[in-house]
Amino acid sequence: KMLRYYETKSISQKYQKYRPHYPVQLAKDALGSLREKKIDFLLDVGCGGGQSVNIFAPYFHEVLAIDPSENQLKEARSQNKFAHVTYKQGIAEKLPCDNVSVDVITSGTSAHWFDRPKFYEEADRVLKPGGRLVIFGYWSPKIVPLCVSDGDVTRLSGVGTQLLKNTFNKLIFHERHSHVRDKYNQIFGEIPLLNKRRFDNLSTDYTWSLVDAKGMIQSVDSYETYMKSKELELKELSEVKRSARLSELDPSEQFARSLKLFVIVAEKLN
Ligand SMILES: C[S@@+](CC[C@H](N)C(=O)[O-])C[C@H]1O[C@@H](n2cnc3c(N)ncnc32)[C@H](O)[C@@H]1O
């Protein structure tokens, strides 16, 4: 039975507000020489709020972005700036495209939710010869404080990192997240297309506060499930702050955050 996640309005709104945007360089590197002229057709699978579509769309004549969640699609449509992008309901296991009709398939931070053997089969069916499957995601090595007024820098920089570690490891970790922790190495291995490579050199840096950190956590689907089952406020935040004796920390205090990206590019040979 298909997994259904990211269905509610609240999770989609949090997703739109607190999830990172990808650097344009990711699209440039993944498309490489294909960018020499405009490419015909892109299919983005598990499009969410349109985060991955936004960096790839400029290189294509036409883009179809699919997701099973109507609420994610609603968020995606409301932020869409491209006339040639269509958002519609669809799933990775049954791509809404003709055989040999797609130049590039992208999937940002979503492949771990798919029934992947079915998805690979479908990708192989719809891709044109020379077409590419681009699968990517991100992980967060550490969060560094941007401005420290006084006190212990090490302890302060540990807060965000600890917060993420504790919440993900203990509270909202879903078995499918192990693929993200593994930086999609297993996924890379299992892709049946013969010509494949990965690159791990890109990262994206931005600033956030403890409020943003909390928002990011709340944008993970399993957080809502956790909340429903336990009926708890995100007490981890205050626990982390207390244990680090940082309850006096201003929630709007800015942190520098670096996300590391892992990108898989697989090509259909013939
Ligand atoms: C973590 S979000 C990624 C959104 C966006 N692509 C990004 O890069 O931020 C994962 C998305 O995958 C979608 N999803 C889950 N199962 C799916 C499936 N079987 N087929 C297609 N999309 C699926 C969810 O609805 C959700 O919007």
C-alpha cells in the first residue's frame, strides 16, 4: 500500500515557509551540457512546494510537477512564477507520461518516500534515450552561531545541532529517513540505469533562528504524527535549551546554517 505523507494543510504551509531553497548550481551541474540549448520536457516527482522545480524550470520548454498531496500542490501553485510549469496530482509509481517522452526527471528530497523499484521501472519507461534521472537531498552537518554576544561559543553553537539531533533521532525519526542519513548511498547503488554518478560537493548556507529551527522540525511529516500520538508541545526545544543552560537565549538569535547536498545523476543509454 502506498505511503501517504505531507497531506495536511498545516504541514504544507510549514514546509513552504521553513524548508530550504536549493542553489541554482545544483541544476546547472546536474544538467551539464544539456543546457547548451533549451530542453524539451522536465518531470519533477514529489514536487512538494515547488522547491526543486524552481531551480530546474528555466532550462526547459515545458515542466510537469507531480505530488500526491493536494495541499503541497496548492502551496506550489501559489508560489509559482513560471507560465510553462504545471502542477498536478500524481505518484512516482505511475508516472502520468507517455513512453519515451521525458528528457529529465527530477526528485528533490522525496525518493525515500517512493516505492522505488516501481519508480525506476516507470522512469525507464518514460525517459528518452540519453534522458536523465536526477535524485537529490540534503543533510545538515552542524549549525554555527552567527553572532554571539557573550558566553560560550561552543555551547551556543551546539544548541541547534543538538536540537536537530535530539528531535530527529528520538522523536520524529521515520525509518525512511535512514536513506537521508545514508546520503542516498543505498539509493545510488540500486538505480538500474547503467550510466550513473553522484556529486557531494555542493552546499547551501543561510541563516536561521531557533524559531526557524522549530519550524523546520515541524515541517517534517512525522512530527505531526508524533504530535497526534503523544499530544505534546515541542518540549524538546526547551529541554535542549535547559540542558545547555541556554534558556536565556533569544529565540530570534541568528545562526548560520550549512546544508550539504548529495546529487545523483543517472542516464538512460539507449
Ligand atoms: C520532503 S518533500 C520534498 C518536496 C520538494 N521536492 C523539495 O525538494 O523540497 C517529499 C514529497 O514527496 C511526496 N511524496 C510522497 N510519496 C510520494 C509518491 N509515492 N509519489 C510522489 N510523491 C510522493 C510528498 O507528498 C512530499 O510532498
